[in-house]
Amino acid sequence: MSECIFCKIANGEIPSKTLYEDELFRVILDLNPATRGHALILPKAHAASLYDLPDETAEAVLVLAKRMAQIMSDRLCCDGLNLIQNNGEAAGQTVSHFHLHMIPRYVNDGQTLGWVPGEATQEELEEIRREMTE
Ligand code: AMP
Ligand code: ZN
């Protein structure tokens, strides 16, 4: 994965504003932050998306997110926090190296994240439940 920019950043070949680093991860500030303190958790080993992430990394990433969340709350005094993780172009993923967005939120920060709520009947929900479980 010699051309992957997040591999290069995660492994220190390209400088970044690093908030935290250990054997598995580097946490950096996003270059185009949605809000003040928007950070990305990058695994050092290349995995294109959640589908490719080893279980060990998948487990560790949320523990690290929790630790970073506390730092964001303590140091940035944010009022809330969104975790966002895009997989695939259709979902808005622009860099094909797994990353977890941590977006601190502030009252009246003017940022709009989210989705348009849809509608579904009980029958439709049941059909989906069957499709996914039977
Ligand atoms: P996604 O759309 O989920 O793939 O998010 C990619 C994120 O990476 C965006 O929020 C970009 O602003 C951010 N980004 C891209 N290149 C860099 C870079 N060199 N350093 C820091 N953040 C970056
Ligand atoms: Zn990579």
C-alpha cells in the first residue's frame, strides 16, 4: 500500500498534527475539520475499510475512541461528540484506509451532520429483519 496517504501519515512518513500514537494507531487532526478538534483515528496497518479490519484492531479502536473522547471533553470542553465511520464511496468514504472520525460538537456550532429520517411500515421492517437474520 505504498501509495496510500493514510498509511504514510499513520506510519510517520508524512507529518501530521498527531494527538496520540501507539503500536496500532495514530490519531491526527483532520486537515479540513468539520468542527474545532475534528480528529481521525488511523490504524497503522492498512485496511481499506471496516470489512477488512482485523478483529483485534476493531476492538481496540473503540477503546481508543473512548480515551480520546475524554480528552476532547476535558481539554476542548466540547458539548457533544459524533463518531462517524464511512465505508465505500456510496457512504462518502474518500480515503480507502479505515479511519474513524471523532467530531467534537459545540452548542450552536453550525455544523449539520446526519440523515433525513425515512418511514417504514412494520411489514417492511419485518421483511428486512428476516432478510438479515434467516
Ligand atoms: P472520509 O470522507 O470519511 O474518507 O474522510 C476523509 C477525511 O480525511 C476528510 O475529512 C479529509 O478532510 C481528511 N483528510 C484527507 N487528507 C488528509 C490529510 N493529509 N491529513 C489530514 N486529514 C486528511
Ligand atoms: Zn493505507
